[in-house]
Amino acid sequence: MRRTIVTTAATAAGVVLLLSLKPHGSSSAGSAPVISSDTGATVATDQPSGSGTSTGPTSGASAAASAPASAAAKATTKTVTGSAIDTRYGPVQVRITLTDGKLNKVDVLQYPSDTNRDEEINTYALPQLNQEAVAAGSARIDSVSGATYTSEGYTRSLQSALDQAGAH
């Protein structure tokens, strides 16, 4: 009789403890924030940070200041979104910006972020992948150790964007 009471009490306590635990992952209703190669930081929106147009110098600016502005106005900027590549842990998709045919910015629009571990891995890996892609100017970049699936999805989405843009 005494064992039954102790066993029942222990079981009840165990059930209460299990029910009080919170899940590790966070199920957010929105999508993951964009990770950009501009700063390597997370951006709260998936919209481009600039409109792609520049304004001329103010009336008080000197002629020397207007020369860089006119050179920048002649540069052609093209933004292309790559295919969303499904990986084991979720889709990966990038958006690239090319200036005069040269890759100068990569934004990661989608990446696995369902669990805290996904967020930890991708917060570390994606800025590295962005930096390597901009430095290489292509999708021929090394994978990040510990983020193999994300790295593979990233390079495939990056290559798809470069193909759409007509860049190699």
C-alpha cells in the first residue's frame, strides 16, 4: 500500500513537471528576418533597404561633390531574387544586387529558423556565406562547417540568382 502511494505521488509530480516545461523552439507567425551582406546584421524587414535612386547634391554643394554623384548615377544596379531551395531543415533563398555586373550585396530572404539551434547556426553561418559570396563574386564559395545544408541551399539559390541576372 505504501509503495502505491509513493509511486502515484511520484508519477503525479513527474506529469506536473513535464506539463510546466516550455518547448525549445519558437513558433513565430512571421518569417525569419533578412540577413544582409551590407553589415552582416539582421534586418527587420525583407524589403530592400534602398530604393535604388539617388538624389543630386544640394544647391550649396561644390562641383567636386557632384562628380561622384554623377558617376554613381551612371552605374547600373540590378536586383534579382534566386529560387527558394528546399533543404532538410527548411527553405533557403537569397536576393542579390549587382552593380555594373559585379555582385556587391546578398540578402538572405529565407533560411531555417524553426528552432533555437537553427537560429544559432544560421546567425553564425549566413554572414560568413554573404561575405564569401561578395568577395568571390560568384557561387563558388566554401561551405560553413556545421551548416552544410544551409550552405548548399545558399549556393544553389545564389547560383540561380546569378543565372537569372546573366552573371557568372
